[in-house]
Amino acid sequence: MRIPYTISKNVFEAYRCSRETLILPREQNRILRSENESWDENIIPELKILALRVIAREWERNPILEKLPTCEDRDVLLEILPTDLPFKLIIKEIPYEYYWERAAKDRWEFNNLVEHGNSWRQLYCERHFAEYLESLDATYFEPQQETCEETIGLLRDFIYTLRIRALVPTKYPFKWSGDETEDSCTADEFPVNHIPMNIILPKLPNLTELILNFGMIYMNDGFEWRDFQFSVKDCLNLGHGIKDCLHLRKLVLTKSNLDQPRVAALLQGVAVNNSIREIDFSHCKLGNRGAQAVGCFLTIHRRLNVLHLANNKIGPEGIAGIIHGLLQDHSVPLKHLNLRLNPLQEAGGVHVCALLLRHARLEVLNISGCGLGPETGIGMSDIIASGHLKCSTLELDVSNNDFGSIAGEAFERNLKLCPQIVAFDSRLCNFNKESENSIRETILR
């Protein structure tokens, strides 16, 4: 019995009779056993099936598929065809999702089809290409460049989302085993570089989403702390590559040592690409100077809608630069700003209040866990009640800020006067229970 790959073997196991059931007299005399998938193993198969098995066995040397006479023959061949055939061959000869689903499930245990355009062929190509890039050694990239370009030529039409979990950095030149010390001059002479993304990204015409991590996720015997770093040159190369990605919509570079020099180098290329709608630099090391560089970028770009800067050690000076960039007449039409887990403090809260008063396009603002106090809370509630809130609708997250009960009572009163607030998260703000319940009911109404 040929079991299609769309039916899991666990289904057969779930409906298989237990040992206790098989002992029953009625079970022993039962002739029809639908749960037995091996009932026809001793039956000689049809001549057509034997021929298809030979074709599948010799398919690498003679890839016959479309020449088969019927659709049923092609379906049978796609079910028995090996999934470990050379990728260069199957990407050209097999367009059917039926086969690519088998290949993906045989290669990876977990597959999220939604993240890859609901296409098994796209999923396989994107994950295969990401793993290929993750295995490239930047130290010896030049000898591999021709092979890399050949691989890109095979995959370029199927890459829409590129998720790179890690990249191999360049290593120091060979050191004698007796030399255990690291010379600072040597570190400056041989910085941590990665494969040049300016060569790879422009060759992907359909790329719409880039999620990149420069750090390592699997450590081996040659582990060094420098493996988690990346250079300004890497950022320049990445920026140049992004500049030519005309359909790129989302850029994610998180959990890295992205600081002011690196983000400035990266944004030089990103600023030219007006197709980008979303940028995520969460959990990096921008600091105040890096945030000011982002503020300058906001005055240059034209279409950015979503900006995530969570946990970047941005203080009052940094948020001032971001708000200044947003309030310019020619700044980006930003709708979603995420600043959570940054130490804005009360001084930074003043700039947030200025943003609410003067920015008309903002729809989502997250300032959770930013060290804001009662003064900022009362100031924000006064702005809400003043009727001068520029936003047409606003989802506001102020959770995990010590506003206190007085600010909570102010929010309780003033939110009833402001229908623009469609979501308001005030958990862990030290509001009393009555204020929290009243705020929740007001937002629901």
C-alpha cells in the first residue's frame, strides 16, 4: 500500500488496534483490516509501478517527469522520488509543491509555511539558501565567490524572506600554540568581518524581508568572544546591498553590538532605499549617539512606517534626537514607534509628551519600562484631556512605569474625554485597582 506523504504515520498508529483488542475472538476472525498498511506487500506490483521505480532510481542520470503520459504517473513518481537528489537538478526540473513538501519535511523537523508565503518550494529555497550563507567562512570567501553566485542564480527567483541566524566571522591568522596572548595591534589589523552582503543582496530581485544576526549560535572548540562582533565595514557592505534591493520592505538587525559608528554606516545605504517600511534594531547598543544618528535618518527617509528601538540604552539625549527628527516637516510618516526598556527617565518623558502634541501620524507608541515617573504620567494625562492630541487613533503602552496612584486617577478621568485612545496598557504602573478597572472599561467602550 502506497502511503502518501500527506498522511502522517502517527495517524496509522493512532487507529491501530491495541494488543488487548487483538486478543478478542471477533478480532482474530476479522477479514477486513483497514488499518493494515502492509496488506499488499506480497502482491506483485503492476508493470507500470515497476517501471516508475526504475525511473525514480535512475532519475538523477535521466530526469524524466513531464514526458510521462498521465498525471497519475507523475503523482506516483513524485511520491517515490528521493528527496536527497542534487539541488541543482531538482530546482530546475520539479516545480510541483507535492515534492517540495516531502523534501522540506524530510530535511527539517519544524516548518512554518506562513513565514514563507505559504509555498513549500519557497520555504525550501529560502531555508536552503540561509543555511548555505550561514556555513560560508568569511576568511575564504573569495575562492567560494563563484560557487556562491552560481547558487544565487539557481535560487534568486524564489527568495522573498531571508532569515540568517548566524554568520561565520573571519579568524586571526595562524598563531603558534605557545602564543596565548592577544595583541591589540593584531586585533586592529585583523578586524571581525563577515561575508560581503553587498555582493549577495543585489542579486535577489524579489527580496522583501531581511532578518540578520551577525553573532554565532553554536560554539565549538575555537570559540572567541570576537565571534559576536561585526565591523563598520560589514555595516557599509550591508547598507550598499540594501540600497539596491528595490522591493525590500522589512529590515531586522537585533541582539548585536550595533552602536553609533555602525548604525551610521548602515543607514547611509538604507536612507537611499525608500521601499523600506519597517526597521527593527531592538536589543542593540545604540545609546544616545546612535539614537541621534537614527533621528537624522528619519529626516531623510520617505516611507518608513514602523521603527523598533527596544532596549538600546537610549536616554533623554537620544530620545530628543529621535523626536526632533520625527517633528521635521519632511520627516518619515512614522506610525509605530517602539521605545520600551530604554532609560528615558523624566527628562525623556518631556520629549514623548511633545511627540504626542505635535505628531499627527503616530498610531502605536510603546514606552513600557522606560523609567518614567509621576510627572510624565500627569503630563501625558493632561495632554489626553486637552483635546490637542494630534493622532486620529492611538494605541499607547505605558506599562511598567512608576506613575503612582495620582497619575492613575488623572488617566482615569481624562481617558473618558479622549476617544482617540483605542488601546491603553497600564499594567505595573502602581495605579490603584479602581483606576485600573475604570481605565479598562473606558478603553473597551
